[in-house]
Amino acid sequence: MLGAADGDAMIYRKRGAVARWENGTVVRVTESGVAIEDGETFTCRPEGRTSLHVDATRVVETARAIHDIAASIERLIVTEGIAEHEWEGRSWRDETQRIHLSLVRDRTRALIDVGSFDLHDVRMIASALDRMVDERDPPPRLRFARNVTAALLPSLIGVEPPNVELTYTLDWFRPSYRIRPVRMPVNLSLRCDVTEIDETRPIAVAVLEPVRDLTVRVLVDDGAVAYPATVRVTRIDAVGRDLVWYPYGGGSFGAEMML
């Protein structure tokens, strides 16, 4: 979230620590460095050391809980991190939690990215996969779960359907001091005058392939069975009030949504 004005040198420092569970292995990483951007020249180098430390207990507990919930785990990365930043006389600190998970059944892959250790989405998707049948056409009326809406939002930039408003901020995104900042939309959210959600509609609980434009292949749960379906988003009937942040792009606030 940092940038430099033309002709002005920018100096950015970061110290961070991460504990990560990756497919059964616990990895601990620390970094401390400085990045300098002067016009078209970008340089970075390690600088000093950090005393920051992340206890891996919650990471391990979360990973084990996911294994208890879900079968057929293809990939699981659970991360907790803490970082301190300095830029132009300002300093701040942030803490992060992330879950990246893919579940596979009968060559169908459900993709899950969560910005906390809340396992609600994991439980919902694992339950639907257990009841999955062959692919079907999407129902005429459908809900999107919060995580599915969040994955869709970057594709709505500039082409959002009528009756909704997509809001976001153009800012600088920098995941590490070693990477030059990238200008991108951050903290996307969707608003609609209609906020009441019809919970009797089938619900798309997971993204099965990366979103392409306004077309998304999802796992639909109708309460009895679940099935893959490809949905083209041409209208949005309602968007719920409750927002949850997800790590898609520069960050998306997902809400339950009706099509």
C-alpha cells in the first residue's frame, strides 16, 4: 500500500515474522529489510534483524482441525504473521491469518481462501463435497456464499450489473520489501438497495475454477445434494449486509448475494 511520487526517493522498511503449516510441515520465516525507489530505479536489501516471533500453536491447531473436517485435501497452507512497517516518518503494525485450501473429489477441485482462522467456509464446502453428484445446469435463482461473492468482485470492476454499486480504493500493494509496489484496487465491496436474502434458494458454496470475466464455475448446494454448475452473472437481485474480508487480489469484502 505504498508508492513514490515521481522524482522523489521512497524508503520503505519492513520487519516481519510468519509461522506457516504447509502440507504437514511447519515453516517459520523472518525478514528484515529496506526498499528504495528513486524514479525508475528500485533496489532492496536485507537490513538488521527482527525480534518478532509468531507462536505456531494456532497454525497447527487450525491445520489439524481442517484435517478433522475435510477429506481429500490436495493442498493446505495455514499462515499467521506479524509485520512492522516504516515509510515517510510513519510506522504501523499489522497481523494476518490466512488459510489456502484445495479439496478434491472425483476430479472436482474446490478452492478456498480465507482471511482468518474461522472454519465456517471449510465446513460448508466439505459438507457439500460429501454430497456431490454429477454436473448440472445452474438453477434459475441462486445465492452466492460470501466467499464466492468475494472471488467474483474483481471481475465486476467497470462492468457491474444494474442496481448495485461496487466500491474500492486504488492503492499500492506490496507483499514484501523485496517486491516493487503494484497499483491495484483494494478492499472491494458491493452494495445494493435490496439486502434481504431468500435462504430457500440453492447456494453456490465454492469456486471450482478461477473466475473469468463474469463467468464462474461453482459448487451448488440445494440442501439435498451438491453439484458443479457454470454460472454467468448478468443480474444481482440482492446483497446482504454482513461483510467478511477475503484475500482475493488486494482484498474483497464478501457478502451473501442473490442472483
